[in-house]
Amino acid sequence: MGKVIYEELKPLFYPKSVAVVGATETAGKYGFNVFFNLVSGGFKGEIYPVNRRVDKVLGFKAYKSVKDIPVDVDLTLIVVPASQVPSVMEDCVEKNVKTCIIISAGFRETGDEGKKFEDEVISIARRGGIRVVGPNCMGIFNTSINLNVLMAAFPLDLSTFKGKISFVSQSGNLGTNMAVWGFMRGVGFNKFVSSGNEADLTCEDFIEYFGYDPETKVIIAYIEGFKPNSKFPKLAKEITRKKPIVILKTGATEAGAKAARSHVGAMAAKDEIVDALFKQTGVIRVYDVEELFDTAVALANQPLPKGRRVGIVTGGGGWGVVCTDMCAKLGLHVTPLSRETIERIGKLLPSYWSKSNPVDTVAMIDPVAQFRCVEEVMRDENVDGVIYLGFGWAQNILERFKNSPYVGKLDLSIFDRLIDAECEVARKLLSLIKETGKPVYIATLASNAPSINILESNGILVYPTPERAAKVFAKAASYKLYLDKLKNVKDKEKLGSEAN
Amino acid sequence: MGKVIYEELKPLFYPKSVAVVGATETAGKYGFNVFFNLVSGGFKGEIYPVNRRVDKVLGFKAYKSVKDIPVDVDLTLIVVPASQVPSVMEDCVEKNVKTCIIISAGFRETGDEGKKFEDEVISIARRGGIRVVGPNCMGIFNTSINLNVLMAAFPLDLSTFKGKISFVSQSGNLGTNMAVWGFMRGVGFNKFVSSGNEADLTCEDFIEYFGYDPETKVIIAYIEGFKPNSKFPKLAKEITRKKPIVILKTGATEAGAKAARSHVGAMAAKDEIVDALFKQTGVIRVYDVEELFDTAVALANQPLPKGRRVGIVTGGGGWGVVCTDMCAKLGLHVTPLSRETIERIGKLLPSYWSKSNPVDTVAMIDPVAQFRCVEEVMRDENVDGVIYLGFGWAQNILERFKNSPYVGKLDLSIFDRLIDAECEVARKLLSLIKETGKPVYIATLASNAPSINILESNGILVYPTPERAAKVFAKAASYKLYLDKLKNVKDKEKLGSEAN
């Protein structure tokens, strides 16, 4: 699996030289965005703007045609009106360009006329052995080599967002929005593709490439629909043995939305099939953008829980109840703790603590004592992972006090001590996860605390609600149990063949 | 309904004089938090710290006992160890204090012993005709008079967060966290109560008070359980005719959580009863904190949709699909638009637009043209309200460009023009909502745009995902249809009596 596509897409994701046909200095144009992103992203390869009307773009010598570029071109971006795309593609064939991304719209998505036009462009590309992304797509990025050729206005410094998650989206608008949103939340990406009309390369091809790509640990996708006879089921089953695939799949198609009332029935039916397909192939299905990133980041950076048994540690009773509720709804078990764990925690908390799971640390403000409770629960053999609620408050409180004119010369040093202690706890949590091989999913309404930064910069996202932490636990546990089932089948098969 | 409780709780929510027993200058103590919040919140009434050991607290003359305070005391906060509470309560009775909030813990929540102790304290209070909040609660606030007596470290300026939503929470920790989270998101509150052990005043009492309170337009609550023979069903049915009640109800109790595995079954059963009860009484049930605030703010600040027919306007196809999916799942109808609307929108968009609902403005960057599409859909008689996806991007883009060293002297004035245009659109949207009497629910991944600030400062929250906007539409429509059903029944009854 994947070897051929892996070789074919190397010049796309790891080009040595990139041309942008339609590069311009006019802000607000897509040809500006793409070229600006390429130049400002930190890409170390060769860059060639193609523009008939000017000599330079952002300081780079401009060429009249890709044919005039003095070196081999691995990747050409096409950002000119649709009517000019066939002739640009002819030039690309002549130049022996290896891969093209057609940003331009005005093809199949506009109707039958556009479809013919699209077929023509692709047939030119095929003649030259060029693999094509799009048309009507929004480009790609690859943080490994600081390559950013998105048409979205996106001049973020990719080098600060490197990660292990690769992402293909069938909607450019939604995909680039989601990528920006992920970046804003500190999600570390590896590669991104907006697959557009998929006239040549399809979302399945990119999933296959990511499956083979050693830099991708988790594959995520936004999918509206697969083409008939898709290779997806076979592909997914093979890939999910090695790395997780998390998919946000909408039931409707854009065409289907035209008859909104009547398509609802069709959608529901399709959705059941999708559910069954994903379940059989080990694909993790999510239902919104938040869940997509929450799950992907957890899978990329934390061990999988061995099963569905959850330990909850909470600074306040209400959050524990909310979290227990959500866990129960999701089929997780807020499991009884061992007698030994109860005894050990008893030594850490006031006598009137709950003596059960969730462990309510009854508004104790000492983060180290709270962490000791987390540690005891993590080490309990009845627990597959911990949800830890309430974290990082001291910084928020201190900031509010500091901004108040009423504080005067009061001694606020207790908060500095608490903040230091929380940071120490954050570092200890990272070690504890490694040592026990169990995950800790954290939720708090606090933000901006240095302790939270320590966790997030190490790939442990801190969620704003207990529900979101519980959902991540459930997804990760289901995936682990899927893998175990596969392994059992394999072991049995092996046992069977040994017995023969 | 409510008249008696309304009079009894006036000194609690609108005290002229407040005493804090246990007020201190030691940061990190709850007696500090409560007194600090009271002093720094901007309360204009009289303030009296009670502390045996010092002469002054934060510049206010301290008294040895409430009995020594030279004026009548409407409200006394008790923030001393549980063992001292009975004698403090005796002092309050002697002083003829009208209402008390017992912050102190160590009562019923610690077991039978504590329960007896709690009963004793309440019986002293009853003797003096004192109404009590708590014990084991986290206090209250009332933004109408800048009264903040929370034990949470919460020195926010309440005067900037005034609003029409009042909130009672059976969990202090969860409630105050949620209130802080709401404040951070710009949710405007009126009153908040953490009801604690509810030894005297219960969550039902506060809901009843809010029902009668003219400053409360929407009531929200976090509820873990009602007491036996609760007046809630009768109360809720009466109040929801006049104003919405939105409740986050957990199925479990804290006690129930003790046997986590076994309580799951019980929980599920209880939950069905709660669902039925809420449905019959017109209470809007939500399932997490985000949904609570999203729904409450929409109900407080926008007209209700007349039914389930949704118009969607989106800047990108993918978001429209996601939104259509979620609407269909929630029983909303992404309804066909009238022929006239389709024709009018056709004049605004490129020829290849979808000609259906969702209206995809096909990546047009002009916000005024987008708004014109929203306007046409709003005026369509087949539509009860609009979900508008994609807003406020220009500011985000401009900021990113401005922070880039590669921009140099490029002309970025187009973004300033777009930002101005978006602000104009935001103001027009506000008028359009008023004029048509239909709601617009907005989702965008953009943030910090001046146009978004215009909307949010006028009570129109901008959600980060289409799903959240769709959920709000569904809740608001259900409530409206509940009210219509009541009205129909009433009309029929009236008709019946006229016929007699």
C-alpha cells in the first residue's frame, strides 16, 4: 500500500522548486495570498513567480511562463482565471513540471460546461504525467519544510506550529478555517491539503500518502462524500492498524442541500452506512471541529487508555457530577477505586472527602496535594486513565487582583507560590503519563496560566469543559479496544495455524 | 406566585447595608475574597466588616460583632469556621438582621453530625425570621447594584457585565466557574446565587424570585436534584409563560456518584422523568455550559423564530453543509426559498451560485453584498430566522499581514475598507433583526474584529461553529412552539366559553 502514491506526491509535499503562475503584489488577490504565504512561510527551496506583466514580485524575478524558469519545477501553483488554465497546463507539460495545484475555480462546480473544461485540463496533465490537486481548491501546507501555498490569507509562521497531525479537507473554506482555528489553539500540524474538485488526486489518495508518511502520526479529514468504488474501506482498514484516522463526515452533499427537505431522509440512510463502515475499519468518527482537534491532539501526544475505566479528580463537586454523567452517557465506567487507593488519598484530604470516584479534593487550594490525588488514581490498577478537572486558577486570580485599584500593598505572594507549584505539577504530570503509560485528559475554565502553557506546549491540550475531556477519553478507548480486537483475531489465527 | 418570596428576598438582593463576619485582609482566605469583592465591586450601600482581632479591614472600621454595628443590617455574610456559626447566628437574630448567606462549610455535606449542626443553625435563624442562603455556598452577586459577595476570587468590575440573565447554581464551584466563564465571553448577567446545602432557601425559591423579578428576562440554573414534593413543576409552568427558564440538569447526584457503576441505571431512569417534566413545563434543557450561555444570551437579546424554518447564508460551501446537517439532525427545516428571493439573490451573486438554501456567497469578499443576501433571506416569508456563517475575517487577516516582516510598503488599504464595511453590516444586521422580528444567529472562526464587537456589545453572541448556532435556533424555536401551543389551548378554551 501507498508506495506508488508516496513517490508520486513527494514533489508535491517536498518540492525543491515552486512556481506560482499568477503571483502578484496586489493585496486582496488570491495570487498575492499564495505567493505571499510561500515567501513569508520560511520555505528554503527555490521560488519562481510567473506573471506576464511585471518584472518582479515581492523582490523575486518574475517569468513570463513556467517554460522560462531556468531550473526543473517540482510544483506549480495555478492562480489565474479558469480560461487561461489549459494553456498554463500545456506550458507545465512542456516544462516537465511534476505536480500542479490548481487554485482557480470555474470548473465542474459551475455545471456541465465547467466539467468538460475540467476534463480537458486533466487530460493535458495526464499526457504530461502531472499529478494535480484541485481545481477549485485552496492549496496545501507542509510544516516540515515550512511550505505554505494556501490561497487563504494566512501569513502565520509555520515553524512554530510543527506537529504530527496531517489533514485533508474536501472543503477549502472549511478546511482552511479549521486549520487556522487549530493553529490558534496551538494544534501542531504536519501537512494539510484542500482537495477541491478532486479531478485527479482524491481525498483517498492523500489519506493513503499520509498513511505511508513517517512524519504523520494521526490523519484527520473533513469528508463530504467518497466517489463510487472508493478504495477507502480497504485503505482505512490497513492504515488504522498503524495510525489513527479521525474523520469529520457530513451526511449531506452540496448538491443534496439543493432540496433540503427531501435530502434529509437520504442523508440519514447514508449516515448509517458511514457509521458501519467507519466502525468496521477502525476510523474514529467525530461530529464537529472541536471534537476533531481535541481527539487528534490527544491521539498524537498521549498513550491510549487500555479500556473504558475512568478515574476523575476534581476540585469541585459539580464538575465531577457533570463529568460522571457525560462518561456514563458515552459508555465509560467511572470505576470504583481500590481500597488501597482510597486509604492513601484519605491521608491527603480532609476527613469528609467523598471516599469514592470522582475524587473531590474539596476546594483545597494546594495544587501539589491535588496532584498527589491524581497520582494515586493513576497508579490504581482499576483505572485506565484520568480526567483531571480544575487547573491553573492561581494565575487568573492573581491577574485580576493585580488589575484592581483596591489591592494596594496587600501581600499577594501566596499566588506566586501557587503558580510555581502548579508549574511543578504540570511537569510532574508529563512524567507521570510517561511512567504509567496512561493518559490524563484535563479540563479547566482557567486560561493563560504558565502551568497550562507547559502542558499545551508538550501537546497536552487543556479543554474548557469536562464534557470535552470525556468525549476524548471515549474516542481513544474505542480505538484501543478496536486494535485489541484485531490483535486477538490475529493471535487466534496464529494459534490456529500453530495448532495445525 | 412569587409575591411573598419577592418581598422576603429584597434585603438579600438589594441590601442597603451589608456585614461580613470573618472579613480579613489576609489574601488567600475566603473572608478576604468576600470582603474584597464587596468593596471593589462598586456597591454603593453601607459596608461593615466584623472581625474580633483588628480595628480596620481594607480601610473600613471593623466591629467585634454584628450587634455593634450602628445601623440596621439587611444582609450578613458569614465566613467563619462552622463551630462559630451558631453564635454568629444568635447575634444576627438579636441584631434583627434580615438575610444571611452562610459561606462556611462543615455542615450536612460532611455527614449526619453536620446535618444536626445545620438544623440547629437554621432553627436559630427561623426564630429570628432570617432567610438563609447556604450553608456551604459561594455567595451571590447582583449587577443592578454592583453587589458582589462571592467567596470566589472574583474582583471583576460588575458594572461592565450588566445584563438580563439571572442564574442559580446548586454547585458553588461549577456555578462560579460558569459565571466567570460567562463574564469572560461577555455574557450580561443580572443576578447569581450559589444555593449550597439549601437548608432554608432552595433553588426553587430563587427561580420563583427571578420569575417575579422585573430585571430578569431569562432564568438559567444548574440543578443536580429537586427535593421531594418540589414546587418546581407548578412554578416552572407559570414562569415559562412569561420568560424562559434554561436548565443544565445533571442526572447524577453527588451521593449517587459514590457507587458510580450502580448509579448509571438509576440516572438514566431519572433523566427520562426530568426530560418529560421539562417538556411539559416549557423548560429548555441544555447539556453543557456552552449551550447554557449560547441559548440564554440568544433568548435574552433576540426575537424568537416563529418556527423551525432556517435560512442559511454562508461564505463557503463546507460550512453550509455542516450547518444543514446539524439543522436536519435537530429537526429544523433548511427550507426552500421563494422564487422571488432566488431571483433577487441571483442579481447579487455570480451566475454559478447554488440557487438554493444554503445560500453560498461563493467566497465573495465584499461584506455588503453578503449582507444583502442575508437581508433577502430574512425577508423571505418561508424563513423564520437566519444562520449566517463567516463574518469578521478582514480584521484577522489584516493583523496577520501587519505582523509580517515581508509586507513592507504594500498597499493594505483594502482591508481597512473591508473592516469599515463589515462594521456597517453589523449595524445593519441589528436594525434588520428589529425590523423583521426574526433572529440571526452568527458563527465564525474569526475573532477580535470590530464588527464582532459591535454585535456582541449589543447582545448578539457570535459562535465559533455552525453547530452551536443551529443548536440555539432549535432551542429557541421549540420554546416558541411551546408558547404557541399554550396560546392555542387558551384560545380554544376561550372560544369554548364564548360558545357556552
